[in-house]
Amino acid sequence: MMRLSPAIFSALALAACASAQATRPSADELSRLPDDPTTAVAVKDPEVPAVLRPAEGSRQLLQVHAVGVQIYECTQGANSAWEWKFRGPEATLFDARGAKVGDHGAGPFWRLADGSRIVGQAKASVPAPTTGAIPWLLLTVASRTGPGALEPVDAVQRINTVGGVAPAPTQCTTAASGRIERVGYTADYLFWAAAPSR
């Protein structure tokens, strides 16, 4: 299993101290975190499908655990059928100690307390191995701002998803037009940097 580099972990620890009053995950979420704070958050160490792997030679810089919601709106589609349209995620990012280190929102973007921020673009998707969970993803970085731990990131993986799927289609009808549903989910996000050019 990959470990956080000392420099990145130190930066995140300082950011966590600055956010000491932040909301923490539930006791159940914390019970699934590893005891060693320098290890990555996802204790499952899953077999990630080849299509979701970053470029050969990439190195993992960071891994965080997200706790939040996937937001859907009941709207009429192009074919006049009513459907749940995905509006974006809204989640808090936690380190291996369970301290808040950043947030995740529509774009999608990831932002850390050190000021670094990236926006991703979906590249590949596979169904989650768990029923009722949103897909696992590989995203490339479309833009970045601010110096910090996310600055060198080129790719992001979303794995170990739980929940987050849209409500049943039968719940989106004319009577529910404009209705917003916030569906709880958790996931692990792995941040990768491409191998340096020679």
C-alpha cells in the first residue's frame, strides 16, 4: 500500500490543525480508518481495473476519504422524459486521522486547506463492485490553481464508493419538477502525478 510522503503529510497535518473545528466523520467512518496515520485511507486496497489506472510510471501523491452527497435534480430531458440530472458532488475530504483537509464540489473540483485546487475531467468509468454505489472513475486534471499538495497532480481516481446513486426514476415526475435530492455517499480519492520527463 502506498504511503504519504513526509512533506505532504506534514502539510496536511498543519492544515488539519487550522481546521480543528471542522466537522468530523461519523464513528462508523472513523472505525474504518487505519491506526497508522501515515498510511493511505482506503484499507481495502482494491484491485483497480486497468482502464482506471493512471499513466505508466505515475506516482501516488495523496489519498483522502470523502464523506458527503451526490446532488440530483428532477428535470425534463431532451426527449421530454422526466429524469434525475446529476448536478455535482458536495463532500468533505479527510486525512487518515479523520481530520478535515479540504473539500470537493461541482466541476468536479478538489481543494485542500493549503490553497491548492484542481478541476477534473472524466476519462474512464467502471461500475462499482458494490450494489447501489456510484461508479469508480479515472479523471484527468483540466485546470489547477494555487501552490500546494495538489499542484503536481495529473490524474485522480475515485474508488471504494458507497451509496450516491440517483433516486428511482419513478420518483421523478411532472409533480416533482425541480426537486433536489442529496444522496449520501463516501469514496476514496487517489491523486497521481505523471512520471517526470527525461
